[in-house]
Amino acid sequence: MRNNKLFILLPDGVGLRNFAFTNFHKTAKARGLDIVFWNNTPFDLTALDFKEIKISNAKAHPLTNMLKVAQTRIELALSIKRSKDLVYNSYKFPFSNEDWKRIIKNLYTNALILRYNSDKGLAKIRTKIAQHERKTKLYFDSLETLQKENPAMVFCTNQRTMLAVAPILAAQDLGIPTAAVIYSWDNLPKATKIVEPDFYFVWSEYMKKELVYYYPHVKEEQIIVTGTPQFEPHFDADFLSSKEDFYKEYNLDFNKKYICFSGDDIVSSPHDPVYLNDTATAVRNLNQNGQNLGIIFRCCPVDFSNRFDEVIEKNKDVITPIAPKWTQIAEQWNTILPTKEDLILQMNTIANTELVLNLGSSMVFDYVAFGKPCAYFNYNVENELYQDWSAEKVYNFMHFRSMPNPKAVFWINGSEEISGLILKMLGDSKKEAIENAQLWFEKINLHPAKDASKRIVDSIENIMNESQSTKND
């Protein structure tokens, strides 16, 4: 009898949005798969009538995190050596020496880097990580769960979390096929891959080439191009409410057209409050000259700071904040989790705004899925606290080099340009940008984007069938 049980490993909350709140679960169930979420998040999936098995008290080996940091540093150093491009230094987080424990850990990590700073050294670090993780309680708990539940496959929702290593190893040691999704479009150049599954699911041929380039030990036959479910909801009308209901719920003016300012986190865009204030000034000037515009401000879902409060209060005549509907279950940052309600809110925000402004966000793809343009802020702000930050540094990151044409977005090179560019984005000039943004979207994510879940389920079934056929032989 065919085993159809699929374990969806959620080592943290980032996979919830793509694999619990989209059509993935419904698509997989319709194909006869028995979906069980192997859940290391505090989110209660039984509230959605999903099957789940909770992972309790998950901890990595004490030495593993230092090995992971060393691995990341070595991978970035080798990328610099191979490409002669110093951009990879931008992905390094500085070591913290705030107490003697951190100092000792940093000394040990630096010793690892010096000793294993080569491709062969990286292989040894990966081996050491596996050896340490096989000694953990998490590994033995995972073995016990897998032996009891006997899934046909373990599918991990991202490649970057240390707490996914032991469950993946346990499955492999029991002969259960494993796969991991490369979670985001910018992950591979940043050296974020820590798990070593049997298969990798990637967004595009472009990402497949990246995976082979940055991880030469990964074979092409291990990589499956499917696209990501992240953008699927944009093509599902069931997520959309009427314009009247949306405007009424958020006290919007029916006579106004709204633009969206999409905020980023403070590390990625520390000057967002200045950009928001500049945008409000530009919109107010446009309104004084015959336009009737408003701004919907959507902050970064994990930004619970008050850094925008003063700007919003000062410009409340033009700014309407609509906070993301994420939930904070505990004090730790990794307990700030997405919700299906926020996915619906994001879709309706896009549907009811004309365009989006931000600094280098993937919202360009969300908006082009609705046939709407995006503008990127591309100017610096004087601030002594963030002297190491610049717009040039951001747009030099590797994932922006996938842009086939710089005219895929409107570039805001100074605050004085905002009003003029908004008018262009509201007029016929947006057509070229939308066409180029669509080409970019198709390059970084396999199309049709709405069929990602179907392609993922097809590939999962193929892996399951081949594995069971081999065992039966």
C-alpha cells in the first residue's frame, strides 16, 4: 500500500505563510497526500484544522552555532576569492564582544575559520555539524517521532535554520527522503544554507544556477525548479473584498486615490521615516495642485518600533497607517508570526492602491502581479548613527543584479523627484516599468506563478513514488 504521509517541517515561523496559509495544503490534500505539520513554532495549526505534531524544547548542539557562523564566514570569503567582488563582505554580521562568554565563542569561531578556510575545510565543517547534531536530544526525539509516524517524506520550509538540521538528519538516517525550500530570493548569496537535504526546491532557473555556484557539492539533479507559493494568493480572487468594504473598514476617503508606502526593517532601511515624511510632503504638494491622493503606510511586519509615530502624527492629513496583522506570541523575535489574515490584508492593500514606494523590497513583484508599478528610494540621508549605510550599498547586493533592466522600477534619486515620479506612475509612463518588472518577476520566479503549489506537489509525489519503488525493489 502506498504511503502518502508528508511531514512539513516548520523549524521556525517563516514557512507558515507559504505552506499553511496559501493553497498548498488544499492542493496537496486534493492529491491524496496526508499532510502533517512537524511544528516548531508556537502557532497552533489545529486551529486551522490542520494535523500537527509539535516539536518540544528544540535545541541545537552548543558547538553547532559557532560552526554555522564559521561556515557562513568561510563561504563569504570564498565567494570574494572566486568572484573578486567585495560585496560579500556586506553580508557579514560583526562579532559581539559584550561579555567574556561571547569573547571565548568568537575566539573559537575565528580559530575554526582559520583552520577550515577552503572548500575541503567547508566539507569538514558540514561533517562536524552533522556529528554534533546527531548527539542532541532533538535528533533522538526526531528519530522517535519519525519511527512512530513513518512519513514517506520530510519537506522543510526553509534552508537556513539550525533547528532543521537534526530532524533532516534523523529522516535521512531512517532512509526517508528529504527536501528543503530555498526560502527567499536573496538567501543564497548571503551564505544562509545550513541544511543538507536530498533535494532542494528553488524559485527559478536563475536560483538553480546560484545554488550550484555557491554550493558546488550540490548536484544539479538534486535541484527542482518549482517557483514559490509566496505569490500565489495574488491570483486568487477569493482573497479580495470589495473596494467599498476595504475603504469602510480602514476609514479611507472614497474620493481619493491611494499610494502605498511599504516600510522595511530598521537594519535594511534606517531612514524610512525620512522617506515617509518626504513622500507625505510630495503628496500634499500634489494635492494642492489638483490631485486627490492619500498614503497607506504598511510597516515591516516585524517592526514594532515607534520610529514612525512622529511622522504619521505630523502628516495625518495624508497618511493612513494600516498595520500588518502579524501576531507576537512571546517576547522573542522569532515568535512574531505571520497570519492568514495579514495575507488577505496585504492582497487588499495592493488591490486598492495605485503603486508602491519602498527601498529595495520584493513588493515590486507583489505589485506587478496586480499590474501596478513600484518606485525605489535611491538617495541617502545624513545621520551619524548610520554612517555605514547607504542606498548604493543596498542596491549593490547580489539579488538586485538579477534585474534585467533598471527601468523595472522608478528610481527616486532625491526628495524633490517624488511628486513628479508619482504623476508618471499614475500616467502612461508606468507601462514600460510594469513590462520590465514582469520580465524581472519571470526571471526570479517560475511562471505561471499561480501554479507553484501544483508544481511542488507534483515533485513531492515523484520523489515519494521513486523512493517507495526503490524500497519495493
